[in-house]
Amino acid sequence: MRGGVARVARLLFFLLVLATGGLGACGEPVATPEPVFLQVAGSTSMYQLASDLAAAYTEQSPLTDIEVLGQGTQFGLNELADGRADLALASWLPVDLDERWQATAIARDGIAIIVHQTNDVAGLGLLQLQDLFSGSVHEWAGVGGASAQGEVQVVSREAGSGTRDAFEALVMGERRVTPLAVVVPSSGAVMEYVATHPNAIGYVSMGMILPTVKVLSIEGEMPTPQTAQQGSYPLTRQLWLVAAASPTDSVVAFRRFALSPAGQQVVGQSLGRIR
């Protein structure tokens, strides 16, 4: 609702410019600024951050309209490659990033390990986490949980998810996530499944956490904006804006805003700052 009101306000502002700004003080025509539209697409983990940055940016640049789509990192990179997006949101960079693109880190995120609120496990080590997600430990009792909690249900993300790629790189190493894992298509779906299944364990961006789930400490550290910024949380990653190597002025301006003090203030509300 708020986004619709803001968009109408920007349109009214543009119409006012057309009505009053077409003539200079001496009655001569002056250039009328044209509206700018940016399409931003990619990581579901970055959707809320990108939306908040877009809202803050368009307050100071009312002729800019930004649409954000969050359907996965690979989706965003595909949209960028096909010319349907100006910026891709990437929560994990592929090792073979296209040479025609440039990536800019704008935030630090902690991948939060979440369980059902009734789970009595408070924290895990990295090896325990690897054992659970590989399926080599099947029971919660094997990592200090109550025997009554029963078997572990692993929840993972779909292929093409940057969060999945990051989790597998930071946690799994050469081991594979168990084929018995429930695979879901978004961070929100992970949250929903874990919140409603007492034996489940999953992973999401810490910026997505809701009070419907319990967050575990990893190696004694909790994912917070401070531990992500400092890098003391072991499952810390960077979040990226990916654009053409020779971007448009409007892309450069939005990227500059994301790294500015005002943009980093938005970042720091839920994630670790880069600056």
C-alpha cells in the first residue's frame, strides 16, 4: 500500500514539473527531467533489503521508480543477462561470474540456522551442523536434544538459490545435503515449514527471521548485524548488487546510494554494514 502511495506521489510531482517547469524565468523553454525506471531482480534473501533501499532512494529521487523482484539469485542473473533487469541481487557470487558484469558488495549477512520453537537445542558446532544436514546424524538426541524430539527433518533451498550455494560452501564442504531433505523455493517457505514442523531444521538470511522460529547459535555466536559486520559469526557472507560493467547513470546513482551513509543506515537495521 505504501509503495502505491509513493508511486502516485512521484507521478504527481512529475506532472507538476511538466506544468510549472517547462518555462524558465525569462519565458524560455528549459529541459524537463525524465522519469527513470529501474528493474531489480534476484535473491529472495535480499528482497526486503532492496525494497527498503529503493523506498529510501526514491524519497530523495522522486522521478525514479524501482521495481524489485525476489525469485532467487540465478533468476536475477538470468534476467540481467537477458536485458530484463538493470541490477541483479546475488546472495552468493558464482565463481564464473560473467566478465561483462561487475559485482558490488552492499551488506554482510549471517545465514541463520532455525528450528521449531519447541526444540530444546540452543546451539551447534559446525561439525554437528554438517552431520545433521548430511544425514549422518538422524536423531536430535545425537546433538544434545531430547530423545523425545525424534528424527531430524532437514529443510533446504532449491537449485539456483544463492543462500543454498553459500550454505553448502560455508558448512558442507565436500559433503552433500541429504537427499531426504525437504526442498523449498524461497526463504519464506523455509520459515513456514520450520515453524510448523517440530523436528525441522533449516537455514535463512538473518534478515528474514520471524519470531515464529528459534535461531541457534553456531560455534557460540548468534547471527546479528554486529557479528556479521565483524565477521565473528561463522556463517557470514556478503550480499551483492550485480550490474553491467558499463552501467547506466541511474544504476550508478542507486549503487552509490546503497553504499552511502544513508544507504548503509538502511542496511544496518537488519544486516551487517559494509561501511
